[in-house]
Amino acid sequence: MAEVLLQMDGISKSFPGVKANDEVSFQINSGEIHALLGENGAGKSTLVKMIYGLMQPDSGSMKLGSENFRPSEPSKARQSGIAMVFQHFSLFDALSVAENIALGMENPPRLQDLSEKIETVSKSYGLPLGPKRLVGQLSAGERQRVEIIRCLLQNPKLLIMDEPTSVLTPNEVKTLFETLLRLKGEGKSILYISHKLEEIREICDYATILRNGKKVGSCIPRDTSAKQIGEMMVGKSFSSPSRKTRAFGEELLKVSNLSIRTKDFFGTSLSNINFSVRVGEILGIGGVAGNGQDELLSALSGEEKTSPSTIKIFNQPIGKLAPDERRAIGMRAAPEERLGHAAAPAMTLIENTLITSHSEDVINQWGIIKFDNVKEKTRNIVSEFDVRTPTLDNAAASLSGGNLQKFVIGREILQKPRVFVVNQPTWGVDAAAAAFIRQSILNLASNDSAVVVISQDLDELFEICDTFSVLTNGRMSKSHDIRSLSSEDVGLLMGGSDLDRKSHDTA
Amino acid sequence: MVIFGIDLVLLISALMISATPVLLAAIGEAVVEKSGVLNLGVEGMMITGAVIGFIFAVNTQIPIYGFICAAIAGALLSVLFAVLTQYIMSNQVATGLGLTMVGLGLSALIGKPYEGIKSPTLSKIEIPILSDIPILGPMIFSHDAIVYFSVILVATVAFVISKTRIGLVLRAVGENQEAAHALGYKVVRIRFLAIMFGGATAGIGGAYISLARVPQWTEGMTAGAGWIALALVVFASWKPWRVLLGAYLFGGITVLQLNLQAIGVAIPVEILSMSPYLVTIVVLVGISLFGHHTAPGSLARPFHASQ
């Protein structure tokens, strides 16, 4: 019987209007990878923040080893041997790797010594990292390495990882898992937060499942099916997306020789991109974010204009059209960043609906907004896409990530676009909401639209797409019938090589 | 050394004096902005420093007391800004503008009885050996204490920001406030201290105008130096040594154009008068075209430690 490292006993935490954690108890043993599972808003983050000292519980107690544990701030938690790898918000783009790491340490050595230490530790764990590089220029996987190395240098007893694989390529996930198993072998414990049930079944020893702030169950993931775990998380069964037909019509969207120089210092330029999407087809574009995904989306949405004939819809050149003009002819886009790009954070849902509506639907002949119509449209989105919000007048920023994502996707899909481009449709969204969003994308394609899905989540692309290609370093591979691809093929494509040797038999 | 009827030694020496107020205010504001706060009240803090410094120097007849009190006055005024923007979450731009208005009005009111009086001035400190170097000595090593202080301050700020833990934390808070908070740094406290530092240096800068450059008290005598300091910070890409370069460039052209006016060069006075602003901006924009220089990521964004 392994010894108990962290014991949580009846932890509760409330915010105005919500009980984020309600009498949660569980324990983590030494040398155990412990999964914390739950939908968005189930209370996982709150719980973890209390362990890391960013918040204090209203009631309940924690014990670390045999001592009472109640860190009043993160530095106290770090001193007690707790380290955390955040999902977002904890790296500084304009600072170097070594500076970023120094910021997360209690008593960092001199930068020069630290740099040497970083190189040694990162090599020994198979996570090579240049200490002088600017974090803003790193890939998502490398950025995560920075966080992991930062934690490892403090020699923690418990490593908390919040959704560590959501931004990684399959190869990076493999490397990460090797690292985690090695840490486990060294006797360290890991608290692993994720939505991805298959991963949890692969790597975790024990799982605690939260729903609506309460602990609803626990299990040994290896002995439990993903479906069972998923049902414990949402409290009901849900079905995987499916579609009726897979028949394609004529070519709808055609992109030829698209090259764009990026204006973002940390961005990637696109070079010579060619693809086409037929009526009823869903094209999946895989690859790690930061390889031109944002630039491609902005070229398709019309934020970035190109020469007219680069982008054609039904042979009509639209490269010069503004986003509004593209929407008018039925081409719509949903960018990755929900707050600030897809939706205006401080504006209400009604106003956010207005922003991308056809002007003739919502503005009368004197230029006055027809608010009754907009309200009706918003009500439709909220009810059809199950957006959970107290009122339609709530600011977009007040919604949880998953709910806002449903709103954004719903807003575009309910306009029945002929061409729909979406970047990371289910990023940070829980399993039930993700299944719903994927189903609505499938339904849209079945209704004679062409869809382009840009995503880092290969499982997602394989679930809904018909054709698949990869965007690496601003270049796009040929598109292949997704059913003809083996996992090695995908690996090759992700690595930037085209499957030329076999493209003739799959084209 | 006289070129075209202008004595170069006197010119450089005058340049350093003329640039010092702007330099002091700008280096403080650079620290404030590095921490992610935009304080547009520099002009107000400078003029407050100018009047308070003048009053104390006149009454005590010891100029250095004037500078100390000016620093305290500038810092106190900036506390008002810090409380409003960091705790009450008021808008930084509006609050900063308000601070300038308050400073200008307040200084005019309390400075009224002191108009027309001459203040005691700082004595020159001739640095041994160095000041004996021909040309260079009288040019650079024969100034009052505040001129040396301003240069040392720039060097210290440059060192602290790039080489120390405190500087790293300051940059981190200005770069990504949410991340800094998540790592457990006290965003508001760090910003509060940075704002006070900026207030103190602006106060000293203002006092240098009323106690050394002019030296007397006139209403509104800072005459936009605070705004120049703000512009310098941006054009210097938030880098301390470039702030010094910009300030000296600005001071240099100011002195030069006065000299040119005096010897009667056939260029309209209006063009000469605007030349310091134009040249400084053109040069610093030229420099900032090379390399990557963006504003601190969280500049002027309100921070509230929710969740």
C-alpha cells in the first residue's frame, strides 16, 4: 500500500451564485498518476487552484504527508513541493525561456547557471530546449516543455497538469507520457486534468470524477470503458456524431496559389497553398497551431485580402472581398479565439449576434437596427445550441468557454452558410458540447455546404472529416481521403513530408 | 572649440542641463510602463515637483531639500493615481489626464506668492581629475549633482530591469498580468511601487526646471516637458539607454536652435522652434524600425485579481 501524499477532506468553495466545489474529498498516493475528470465548469480548476494556493477553501481541510496544508499563496505551495503546469496564462512571450523559468522558481540561481541547468535537465528528460530563445517563437509543445522544466527544476513531490495534451501533436504526446511515466518511476505524484478519456485510460492509475462541483465517482481508468467514464462525467449517456450521406457535389471552394506574408512577429507566412472543397465535403486541416492556421483562417474569412482569383466560390473570384461581402454570398468563418476575435467580450450576446448578421435581416431601410429580429435570432441560437446563459443581455465574456463556443458556432451555422471555415471548433469544450458541435458541423455539410475544419485534435478530424491535409510551417500538404490514411501516413504528413509516393492511388 | 560661431563646449554642457528634466521624468515613466501602467499625469507631477521644490528650497535656502520634497510631492500625487487606477479600477488614460490638470491647477494656486523670487541654485561639482581633461572636462564632468544623478539613475534602471530579479518580475507583470498573477506575483503591489517611483522622478525633474534651469517659479513653467517625456518612452521602445539618447538629442537640438536664433541664421524662428520635436521623433522612429520593439503586453490594461 503506497503512502498518501495529499489528502483532500470535504473541500468546499463558493463564488457569488455558484458552488464551485461542494464537499470534495479524495487522496493522491505517492508515485501515482491521478486523473481529475469533469466537464467545463465541474470545478476542476477551482480545486486545483486551492492546492496551488491561488485560492483558499471556504471549508474542509488538506493534508500534505502528515501535515496540515493550506497554502496562502503559490510560493507557499511551491515551497511545500507542489508544482503546476498551466494550460494557458503562465508564459511571457517577450521573455526568454530562462527568464520564464526563473519567474516560476522560488530561489532561482543566476541566469547563466540556470541556463546550463535547463539544458542538462531538459536533455536528460528528452525535452530539448534552448534557454535563450524567446518564448513567443516556440511551438505549443515547446512552450509546454518550458513549463514542465520549470516545475522539474524545483524537484516537486506533486506535479499538477491542467489539460496538458490539448495543444500537442501525437508525437509530442508520446514524449510527454514518457516523461510522466519516468517521473512516476522517481516516486513523484501527478495530478492530471483532462477531457480526453483515452489518454486517461492509457496513463492514469486512478481517476476522481467531478460534476457540478461534487465528486460523483472514482474508478481505475484501465478497468473502465471510456463510455462509462464519460457517462459519469455528464451524468447521462450521449451519442457519438454521425451523418447520413457522404455524397459530394461539384467543387464549391477553390483556393489556388495562396501566399501571405504574416504581419504578426510571432506568426507564420503562408506559401503557395492549394486546395478545393466540394459540396457536402468536410476538409480537415491538421497540424500544430502556429503553423499558419490563423493566417489561413484570416485569408478565408476576408480579414486578409488577396488577389481576387486566389479564392473562388463556384468559380467566382472573391479574394478581394471584405468579410461582410463574403458573408453576403454565404461564406462564414469562426476563428479560434472566442473572446476578442469571434466575439466582442464586453458586448451582449444580442449585440454579438448582430455583428455577423446579414444587414438586410437586422437593419431597416432607414439604417435603424431591428432589435426585435436580432433578439429573436439570438434566442434561436441559445435554444438550438443549448447555450447556457442567464439572459440574452449577458456579456459574451461572462459565458464559460464551452458555452461561448456553442454560441459562436451556432451563430454562424444557423445562417446556413454555403462555405463554413472553422478553427479549433471544440478547443477547451467538454465532451458533450464537443459532440454536439461536431454533429452540427456534419449536419451543415449534409445540407449541401462545404466545410473546412482546422484543428489540432486529430481524433476530431478523423471523426468528422472526409478529406485530410496538414498545414506545417505555412505549407499545406495535398488532401487525401481520410479513410485511406494510416496513422503512419498522418505522422509523415505532420512531419511535413507529402505522401508523394502514394498520392496517385489516393487522389 | 567654436564652430560657426557656436561654442561646442558650452553647447554640450547646456544640452545636458536642458535634457535633465525630461530625462528624469522619462526614465521614471519607462519603469511605470514596463510594469504595464500608462500614467499620462507626468506633466502634472512635474509641475507639482517644480513648485514644491521651489518653495522648500527658497524657505530653507538649501536646494537639495527642495529636490527631496519635490520627489515626495511627485510620489504622493502619483499615489492618488495608483489608488484610483489599481484599486478603484478607474480608466488609466482619463485618470492620468486628470492628474495633469490637478497638478497644473494646484501648482498655480500654491505657487502664486513665490512668483518673481529667485531660488538658491545648486553648486557645480567638478569631478576630480576628469574635470581637468581639456574640452571633455568642462563639457561633461563639471555639472551639478542632479545631472550626474540622472545619468546614474538611467544606468541603474537599465541594470535593474535587464539583470535583476526585481526587474524580471517587473517586466513579467507588464508583459502578461494574468500569468504573473498565476505564478503568485503581487501585480497590484508591484505596479503601485512602480507608479510611485515614476512620480518621484517626475517630481525631481520638475524641480530641476524651477531650481536649476530657469531658476525661478512661473505658472505652467514645465511647458509640455511631461508630454515630451511620455513620447520619448514610446519612441525609445521602453529601453533606458535609448531614453537617455532621446532626451539628450531633444535637449541638444533645443539648445542648438536657441544658439542659431541668437546668431541670426536665415531660417524662420518657427521652424527652428519646432525642430527639437521633429528631429527627436524622426531619429527615434528610425532606430525603432530595426528589430522587434513592442509595448509591454499588458500596458494600460486594467487588472483585477478575480478567481
